[in-house]
Amino acid sequence: MNDKKHLGHQAKKRFGQNFLHNDAVISDIIDAINPEPGENLVEIGPGLGALTEPVIERAGKLSVVELDRDLAHRLRHHPFLAKDLTIYETDALKFDFSQLANEEKPLRIFGNLPYNISTPLIFHLLTFKDKVKDMHFMLQKEVVERMAAGPNCKAFGRLSIMTQYQCQVMPVMEIGPEAFKPAPKVDSAIVRLIPHSHIANPVKDIAALNTVCLAAFNQRRKTIRNGFKKLISVEQLAGLNIDANLRPENLSLDEYIKLANFIVDNPPEVEPVKEKRRMSKNRQNQEDLNNTVEDSASETD
């Protein structure tokens, strides 16, 4: 039996396709999203419509972003969903979500995201946070744990800091592999992201916060004395009341904001650390599975 084929569609590994088929799980996810008529709902990767159909039943209209042309064609010719769908056949990583938003109707984005691109996609979506009411995503469980992690935890890293600075992060539910076809080799989880309406301790430049996180977590096993040596001296760290002997996961979000604001006011004389690039998609997938090697490359967590 071909466990990669579901409802007549062969799952494509290059798109990271794992299709939900458990009705109870689907119902719980829809309840968590709670779609209502008149809302500006956007689904990323509708696939075979497991979430699409019940959302339309509750809300009436839906925009979807689907890269797989076979699935987009299938939705475009669906006997009863097609009339209520606006389909954007494109790569969500390159899609301008702001074109779907307006002041009266902020975006409510949801989806079962491909695990091999989930982290860079989250970072892309965060650039539209000012136009978003909330987001609900199915992700690899370890990725959700990193998003929600606090300091002094191995899961705490760049994804934690950059997400929590911009959003309230709320893990909703965990889902086992058996709910999908084909079954993934990892557990999954739903996360709710609600962009902050007000940031009490704003960073002067979010790019600087990203730079500081890259410097720290590209060398997360080293003390910040070594990780920040191209950005901030030991003496400057002392002036900020930050212990240079701490490791990156020991600093709080507010301390990373303090460091980011410092380098905005005191630009380093040398070129700041850049994000490393992975050699292959396989390596990217492996990073998602290993939260002790977080933030080391273009997975951008």
C-alpha cells in the first residue's frame, strides 16, 4: 500500500507534504482558529483541503497560497470549494501578504506549514505583523518549543527572541505522526502567534536585534565574551551590567534588546557577523531535528 498517496494525490517530498486526515484533530484545530464570517482569513499550503473545507463552512470565504500547481489546480476546480476561494499559486516565502490586508480587516493566517521551510517562513511572515491579527500554524513540535522557550534553556535561541519580541507565543496542542499521511518522523504542534499591539521595551532597529542574536547563537557553546567580540568589548558588556562569562541562552530578551540598542548607538568598526548558509536542504532538515545546533545557519532560528 502506498502510504504517500492520499485522496488520489501523491505527496511530494520536495514540498514537505504531510496531509492531515484525522477528523478529531482537524476539528480541534478549527476550534482553536475559530474562524468567523467576514474575517480576512488566509491559509498557507491548503493541500487537499483538510482545514480549508471546515474553515469555509464557518467563515464563507478564504484566500489560499499554494505552491504545488497540481493542488492549486485541484482547488481551482473543486466542485463546491472553488467559488469561495481566492487562490494564489505562488511560493509563500516570496509572497507579499500585505496585499491581502486592510485597516478594517487584519489578516488571520493559518496553515500546516512544510517543516523544511517553517522557520524562514515564520521570519518572512513576521515582517507583515503590523497587518496581522493572529496566526495559527502546525509546526514540528521542537520548533514550537523553541519559539516559546525562555532563558536558561537549550531550546532558547534566535527564533525564541525574534518571535517573542514581536508576538505573544502560545502553544495550543500537540499532534502525533499518526494524524498525517504520510506520517512524519517527528511530533507536531499547533502554535498561536498574536502580534504585540504595543512593545513596552522597543528595540531601536530590529535588524540590530537580529545581528546580536546571530552573533550569539552562531556560537552558542561559547561565552558571550567570545561570541560578541566583533560587536561589543568585554568592557562595554560590563558597562551594560552584562556578565561576559554567560552563555547566549542565559541572557534575557530585555538584555538582547539592550545589546541591540547599544550597537545601534555604537556601530562596530568591523563587519558584523553574517548568517551562515547551509550546503543542502538535507542539512536544513537536520537542523530542525536538532535543537542543540540551533541558529547555526540559514534555517534562521
